[in-house]
Amino acid sequence: MAQELQLLIKPASADCNQSCAYCFYRGAHAAEPGARPRRMSGEVLDALIRRYLGLRLTQSVFCWQGGEPTLMGLGFFERAVELMQRHGSDGQSVGNALQTNGLLLDRDWCAFLRQYRFLLGLSLDGPAELHDAYRRISPTKGSHEEALRALRLLQAEQVKFNVLAVVNDVTARHARRVYRYFRELGLTHMQFIPCVEADARSGAPAPFSVAPEAYGDFLCELFDEWLPEARDGVSIRLFDGLLRRELHGESGLCGWDGACGGCPVVEYDGDVYPCDFFVQPEWRLGNIRTTPLEKLVEGGRARRFRAARHDAPAACSECRWQELCRGGCLKDRRRISGRFDAPTYFCRSYQRFLPHAEGAIRKLARELRAADAAPLCSGPDDREP
């Protein structure tokens, strides 16, 4: 059993109080019209916590996502913490991360998150006109105002958090503007997730998807803005990963470390899948209520999923970045092409960005070694969009 195993939990499935145009999870797992809300039962919650903590891993991390996990209500998470205390053992290291759009956060939520040291991820794409381009509460109302209210509340209540920004066809043109906006808000920990989805009819990239070349340019501009502030503790997860790779030989990014399946998804009904982007019937591993977790993640279907990681196209073997990229994330290979052995959609992005950043990353790593320092950790490994 891998000691790095984390759980990505969807207690409300894809149910959400926002309607983001690019949300892959809501689009793929939308409930039938008029269906009852999907909510994790106490039985499933107890089973997943008991079975996971029963593995006695070096560190156990519960990552709560959606949809929107705060739809479960604060009482659900208070109960979750009680179960962790009941099923955990003395000295066991347990952590929690929660990704939210912030709409339901209030002081009671903040007091709870602060007390139990939840690491929070807040979805924010940038200034209002950029954020509201796709993140909306209703067809006529964007969600930026509410996201900003939540951000100010988290700061005032001293809850540790980072921001997660989606890089789409709109925001890709504004790397410097987005970064500076975040810094003006006092933010030091950020994640940027590139958006690519296939159009349901044509199979081509959906209009909101970021083009590979545009994402490469975005990363270069973002990197140049971040680099002068990197030594001051400003953290961007992708760049931290490159730095970790240079310092320690691994990035901490599942897509770039050559291993998949280390963060299985537990849906609201207890069904388990190998990855957030493969919650599909053909990849269902079983149900956590009836099958021990170690059997689910070590079974034949889980092994086949991990093996697909090695189906990178032959051209990758001739690429100078192969040892770093490892062919890219499986979903970025399959999303448009439908094949695991296709080049990653972002191949040209990385061909543009990695040569741009290589020298500076190596120099920064040398400075950190000399100072006996280490790169910061950006926060929850969130892949919401």
C-alpha cells in the first residue's frame, strides 16, 4: 500500500450553488432534472473515515471537493472530525483540505476551519470581469462579489487558504494582470489550473478551453512576474513543483511524477474511482462500504489505470523534457484524442514554457541549497475545474 495515498471526497457529488460554464464535473455528472440532492450519508462517511484511517499511513489527508462540499452543512464536517478522532490512533497524522467557491462561508465556518486547521482552497479567477466570464451564480449574476467577500472574511478570521484560478480562453491573455490582482489582495499562495474540455458535439476543444500556445505564453508571463518574489515566500504550485523536482527529484505533482491513482475519488454514495477525471462506469473500483480500501486501490482495474500512464506516445522518448513531463496528465492525453497514448494536449505549452524557466529554476535551486531552505507548499492539490 502506497504511503502517499490521499482521498478526494465528493460528499455532495457534482451538486453546486454556482453554474460555471467550464465545470467538467458538473457537466459530466449533472443530476437528472428534479432529482433529489445528492448527499453523503452517515454510513458512507463513517466507512470511508474508518477504512482510510485504519490503513495507519504515515499521513492521512482528506480532500473535500465537489461540486460544492459546503452544501453538506457545517454539521457534516463537525461529524467528520468526530469520526476522525474516534477512528484515528494516538500520534496519527491527519489533515484536511477543502475546496470551495466561498458562497456559504461565514464566521462559524471560519472558526471551525481555523480550529481544525483545514487548508482551504478558494476559487477565484481574477478581477471581476475575468472571474465572472464563466463563474456565475445565475445567468445574470457573476460570483466575483461573493468570492471576494469570502476572501476578506478568511483573511479577517485568519484561516489559511490559497486561491485556485482557472486558466481559460479569457484569462490566458492576462497573466500579469491576474497575478498582480492577487498580490494586491495580499495573497501569497496560488494555483493555476488550465482548462480543456471537449465539445459534446464536435469532440474539438470547447470554446472556453485555453489553447496550448496561449497556455504556454501565460506560464511564461506568470513565471516572470513570480520569480522576483519567489524568495519572499510567494508560492505558485506548478513553479514550486519544478523547484522541488530540481531539489529533491520529485515535484509533488501527480501529472509530472510518473504515477497515477494516488488520490482516488470517493463519491457521495461510497463508489470509488481512481481519479477525479475518470469518474466513469468503466473505471469504478467498487464501494467503500463493502470493500476494504486497500483492495479497491490495488485491484485489477486500478492497476490497469496506473499502467495507462506508461502508454505515452513514442515521440515522448525523443523529447528532452520527457523525464520531467512524463507524457503529461492522463486526462490531458485523452480529453480530446480519446486515447491514453496520444500526446498531452499541453505538449506545445510545455515546449514553450520549460526552456523559458529552466535556467532560472536551477539558479533558484542553487540559492536555496546554499541557504538550506526548501520551496513552499502551495496547499490543496485541487483539480476542481
